[in-house]
Amino acid sequence: MVAKTFQGLEDVLRDELISLGAENVEMGRRMVSFEGDLETMYRANLCCRTALRILKPIEKFTASDPDELYDIVRDIEWEKYMTPQTTFSIDSTVNSDEFSHSKYVTYRVKDGIVDHFRDKYGERPSIRVAGADLMLNVHIFEDRITISLDSSGEPLSKRGYRVEQTAAPINEVLAAGIIMKTGWRGESNFVDPMCGSGTFLIEAALIAANINPGIFRQQFAFEKWPDFDKELFEEIYNDDSAEKEFACKIYGGDMDAEAVAIARKNVREAKVDDMVEITCRQMSEWTENPEPGIIVMNPPYGERLKPDDLTALYKGIGTALKKNFSGWNAWIIGPDKEEFGNIGLKPTIKIPLLNGSLECSLREYVLFDGRYDSFRAEGGSLGKLSDEEAEEQRRPRKMKHISDDDWKKETKKFGHNDRKPTKGGDRKFSKDRKPFDRDKRFSDHKAFEENSFDDRKPIFEAKDRFHGERKFEKSGNKPFDRDRKPFDRDRKPYERKPRPAVETSGKGPSIPESDTYRFSEYKLRSRRKPAAETDE
């Protein structure tokens, strides 16, 4: 199986999977591969804080172009995973010269699946972008193709506790990964003086109490699979034996009263309000603080938010840290730009991370009174890593390279070892190419036929259609639509006509109360009982 994550968090995810009992765990770029049974997959989805999704590979093979990809996909025994009544969706990731458009890859894989069922059963499954019964992931690197089942569904970063958010909130998986990078596990107080919507606070509370981050989700994709073991999953879901008491406190603050209100709502929704305290104040107002612990913060920066004076903001952060948080360790994430220099403190360590598409770094600052030489004379230490450890933290994660021989061994597991990989190029020179049979390919299906669910476009004249990958190019020279109406600059915007008044007779049909719909307020899925029930 494969667990996806953000760049820079691979080592944290590796340790999480090992702790869950996964075997043969290996890091790659933005992913960690591992082996395990059904229970391991359930636990990975429910318990991993730094995983974005868990994929289960079902097919591995090589293909030199989209047509060969289509042929192989059509020959796969899809009955193992779906029926003609199953709805499915496809997500494609492409890094290849032979396959230049991920959308075209999705299109060809969809065609292969649809034609497989139509040829054998005369009916086809339907595509559904959201809420599909089966979610497929297609990963292409050069000519190597992996088709996987997505066991997670929505990204695992969507925990389910965030009911509202402020501008530019940090991703939940990234927030949890940053906290775990610091080494904090709830042994001291935790402070986020710029908490925004409260993501750091909630993730810290879940880590401190060792609460599984997936208990708030309404559903995982594997719950729709034919082999779903409900009894096993419920046993894992309801097991709270690893949870623990948190003896310290988590403090949050923000200068924006609206952000504070949003953070409090999210904290209550996550049911960790007994561990978290949030106040509305600026960072300079943190003058009376609890026993030293750890500070984790994500201050505003230019690419995402536009404060009036970033220089003054970061200088204020440095001043507040030095003046009010002596004895604490501060961890700050931000872009590698001059703003960090305005803090006026020397970081102990810099860890490269990606925040969305922004290249950032996580920096630690050890805070102490007076000068550094006096601090060292009193036996203090910045706790710097060794040269080898620091280099390991700075080194970007590289994708594990799989040799051609190893890849062939992998494909044998999926029954495609008899296919010989071919080189890319013009298919008309390929000796193995089969002649194109339009009647066999499209049968006698007519576009927009009654009771038809075919999502192909109707066939117009060939000169008006783009074919293959050209269909997905944004060249701007689309065919002229003969039915297009001329542009009328003076046309008035559409105005809805008022509905004519209707006099009611009062003799309409009566609806029994038993036939009316009743809607209950949405509640998060959670094994935790209300306080009233707990006392019994």
C-alpha cells in the first residue's frame, strides 16, 4: 500500500506506520510505501495524523502511449472491484514524456473500464465526480503505470471538526506534522499566539491525549468496498485504550475577535475545549505566561496575507518572544525570505517544508535571558543537532528509484509480466499495433439515444472535432459553433418575470403528518457520549 503526504513529512509518516504494525515501510517523495493486512489499512486511515490518503495498488504495468494504456485497462478483470451499477471516479497523476495530459489519461482509463463492461454485459458503470462508490488513482512515472483503489475518499486532512475558518488556514495534516516534528507529545504547555481558526490548538490536543484524528469523519471510501469488514472496523474505531490524560494546558490567542470566535467553535466541535483556552489579545500582551513549554505559530506572510507592515510584524514577534517567553522553545513556519531575519533571533534548526505550493522552512528558536555567552556559562544549551542530524533534516526526500528488473518483478504480481514494454513514438510504426475497428470500438451506439448514459460527445463532422491529446490543449482555436448567437452588447441582463398571483381554493390535498419529512440537526460522528450519559 501507499500513504501520501506532504514533502518534508515522510519521516514522520514512516514512524507512524511502523507504530501501527506496518511492514516493509519505505520512504519516497511525498509518499511512504508499506505492507499490511485489512486491519493495517483501517488503522492507517483512522490513526495516521500525517497521511493525506491511503492507496491500495491493484494493477502495475508498462505502456508507451494512451492507446496501449486503454488496451491494458480494458483487459483488466474489473469484476473483482465493481459492477455495471457501480459509480466510479478517477484521479490521475502524470510525470512522463509519453503521457503529457493527466486529463487525457483519465479519459482513456475511463474508456477502458466502460468498454470492458459494455463488451461483456451490454451495460456500463457511470462516472460520478463526487460521492462515487469506487475511487481510482492512476499514477504514471515515465512508462510505468500503477492503478490503485483510494481507500480514504476525501483527503484525510479533512478531519471533520472545522466548521468555520479564517483566511488562509493551515492544512490539518501539515499542522500535525509540524507539531510532531518538534518532538512535543503533551509533556508541557503549548502556546499558539496567532491561532487563527485554531488548527494548531486542536491538533496539539489530539496529539497530547492520543486521540485518533479520524474519529470525526463521517465516512471512508473503503466502507463502500465489497470486502468491507464492518465488525473489524467498528472494533478498531471504538478502541480508546491508547488515549491518555493531558496534565498541562494548551493556550491560543489572536488579535482578531472574529478569529477567536471561530477557533472556539472549532475547538468545541472537536470536543477538546477542556484542554484548550483561547483569548483575544495581541502577541505583545502575553506578559503573564504559564510554566515554560513550546510555542508553535504560523504568522502571516506576503504570499498569502498582506499585512500593512510585515517588517514591523516580525520585529514585534521577536521582541515578544525575547521579552515574555524566556525558557520556552518557539517553532515558526514561514517562507525563506527576509521576514525571518526581522525576528532578530538565530534559529537552532531549519527544516524545509511545503505549505501548499510555497517553499517554507520550520525554524526553532531557543529563548533565554541575557547574552548567549552568559547562557552557556550557566550550563544552558541550544540543543543543536549534530552535523549529520542537521544534514538529514535539510536533505530533500528523493523518490525511491526502482530498476527495470524490480519493476518487472512487481508487475508479475498483477499478471502483466507477459507484456513487453515498448518505447514511445509514433504508433503507426509499431509492429504490434492492432488495426483500428470503429464499429467494434463504438458499436452502433447513437449519441443522446433514449435511456443512454454514455458521456461521450455526439459525433459531428470530423473537421470540426479535435482528437486525442489535442482535445485537451488550450490553444484558443476552437471550432466555430455554427449555432452560436451573435454577441449583443446592448442586451439587458436576464430579469426573472414575476409569477402570476394564484387564488387558492383551500381544497387542496391534505398530507398526513406521517408522510412529511423531518430533518435532524447535523451531528459529527463520534464515539464520545454526552456528559449526561457518561454519569450513568
